[in-house]
Amino acid sequence: MSKHLKTPRRRVTTLAAALVVLGLVAAAMVASTASGGRTDKVTLRVGLFGDFGYHDLYTKYEATHPNIDIKEDIESYPDHHSNLAKHLAVGSGADDIESVEVGFIAQFKSQPNLFVNLNKMGAKSLSKQWLDWKWRQSIAPNGAQIGLGTDVGSLAICYRRDLFKKAGLPTNRAAVSALWPTWQKFVAVGKRFQQHAPKGVSFIDSGSNVFNAIIGQLNPAYYDSHGKVIVGSNPKVKSAWSATMQAVQAHESAGLAAFSNDWNTGYKKGTFATVTCPAWMMGYIQGQAPKSKGKWDIASVPGGGGNWGGSFLTVPKQGSHTKEAYDLAKFLTSPASEAYIFKQTGNLPSQPALYKSKAITSFKNPFFNNAPVGKIFTDSAKKLKPQTTGPHQGDIQTAVSNAIQRVEQHKQSPDKSWKQFLKDVKAVA
């Protein structure tokens, strides 16, 4: 989940308010009882790069842990990970719990001494809860487990039924899925769409989002199994670039940078008809364009399967309440919590037992024309194959997004921008 930018909520629980009325003595008694003799109030800060949908879960946790007060810090995707790296480097400033997106987990697990080894907190006994490859993604080279998995970003395509109809394309999700068994077919459908598209409407939101989805289906992609960067020598990466450039040069892209204000406005105004749609994107769309309910639907992704995104909750060692932080992270990533989050935001659990749960598989989302999102995304998740990543995965993704933007903004030709991208990769990796 790169994802869901909203203003963090600050709350004072009703229990805390009641304690003020009852007086300091009663407050001390309650806090002491709840924490096994502890009388201090513990504030836990949770650092996220978007709204993970935790607000109701915080309230529930605080109600059963009166000595815990939870605060949320939300930053943009790049700022969050950049600031986390800085806070870890100087030994202060990190939150008690820090989210890490899969594109950056390899970078941070290469510094296991800066994070609590969650296995020593008891996490190892819970390992079977997660997809095996998800659990292994956050294991450091020294064997330490630095993170608990939140979601996985199994892929689909979200599309605007109303805009497809205006462009003379099918609107039924099965018929739409049949239009694009491959990415080449997807680009071809885009050309058809643009021929009859409403004025000012593009087929795709962003070339970089298409590229990231194609990359999410590859293994290897940016790194080989030995940890070597193979961006320039992997023909499948260049093929993903070529397919993306075909769409951009056919004027199918709105050229919007993901998670920018212009992108958010595009959702509200309906200026693009499709977006490559990991499960977590559903919550983002609903948050940005609530009035478009019923206009969206969800089709299969070209190529089937694939993963884009997914995150982990980590506990930096510099925190003053690492035990309490682990307990909260364990609660937020429990099967019950991840099932609840899926229904609220669409973030698909990384725990395979839930893929067999009727509550998940039968779930339909009314915002997306009652699409059977539980089945769509769990079916996609079952096809997921783990991708080898490396410490600069996130940096490479940022560099290629910038490269695609240069072409979309007519600053460079596809060939020159590709060459510049390879230079940028060498500079960071």
C-alpha cells in the first residue's frame, strides 16, 4: 500500500475523558489494573505513508488497553521512507511503529541492528499466519524478522463503466476482461477508446502505473537471484518500457503522477478511464472520488496475477516502548484485523487462511458496481509468485517513474529517457 493520503485523526478516548471526571486516583487505579501494575500512560506513535484504515482498530485497542494512547503520523510515500532512513541514521525521530512498503523492505532489512527482532518478541510462533514468501520478504540477512506483513497488492484493472460506454466499448466486467489477455491487447484497446473518447478523457491515468503493474508480474525484474541489479540487461524490463511507451505515444495517458494533487483531481473529474488496480487502490479511489460510486467496475489484469505494493509494520529499536509497540503491531496484523481492513479499504490480507474465508471470498463492493472483489483479488493473490527484490528497489521505481514522466511531459524522447533512467539506476544502485 503506497497509498490513501488523508489527514491523521487525533482522538481522546471516552474512557480517558471519564477518568478526568473521576479524578486522578481513579485514573491511576485503572491504568495500574490494565497494565499489570504500571501507572504510566504510554503514547504509541504509528508512522504511515497513507491511511491504512486503522482508525476503528485503534479505538478498539485503546478500549481494552486504557494505558495506551495511539497517535498516527501520515506522510507521502517518498517522504515517509526518506525520513525513516534519516531518523534511523541519526538514532532519533522514528515512530514506535513504522510502516515500510515492499519496495523499501530490502533496504531496511539490510540494517537489522536498527530494528527490533520480532522473533524475540514471539513473532516466530505466528509465522504460519502469513504467505510464506511474504514472511520471508522481511527477514534480514542475519535471520532477524523486522516486520509483520500487512497487505499484498494483487492486481486487477479498475475501469469507468460510463466512460467505456461513451467510447463504444463493452461495460460488462467479463467482456472487458476478455478484451485484454495481454498488455499489447490492453494498449490496442486504449487506441480504440481514444478514437471515441469523451473530450479530455484519457484511457490510462499514468504510464508509470501501467509499467509498475507489468513489472509486478516479472521474476526476475530489477534484481537477479544473487542480488545483482539487472535493469539494463533484463529484456523483460525493456519490454515493459516499450509497451508503456506505445501507450504514451498513442496519447492514451493522462500523464499524471501517481498520488499527486492532479492525479487526485483526475479521479474526481473522471479524466481517465482505467487505472492498474492493486487491491489497496480500491480504498484510494473511494476516498478521492466518493461521488463516482457505481461508475467504477473491476476487470482482470492483462497476463493474470502479479503484485504491486504491500507493506510491513516494523518496530525501530530507538523507541521507548518496543514491547507495547510490538503488541499493537501484532494486533493490527492479526487475521481478524486484516479481514476487517479488507472490507473497509480493500487492502488484501497477506494471510492465506483468509482466502478460504467465505466472509472474504463472497464480499462484493457496492462502490465498484457490486464487483465480487473478494473473489477477484484472492484469485489473483493465489497466482502471485514472489519477486526477488533488492535494497534499492524503491529508488529504481522512483527513477523509472520520473523517466516515464519526462516522456509524458515531452521533455525527452523514449530512447533518451530510457538511457537517462539506466544512468540514474547506476547512480543509486
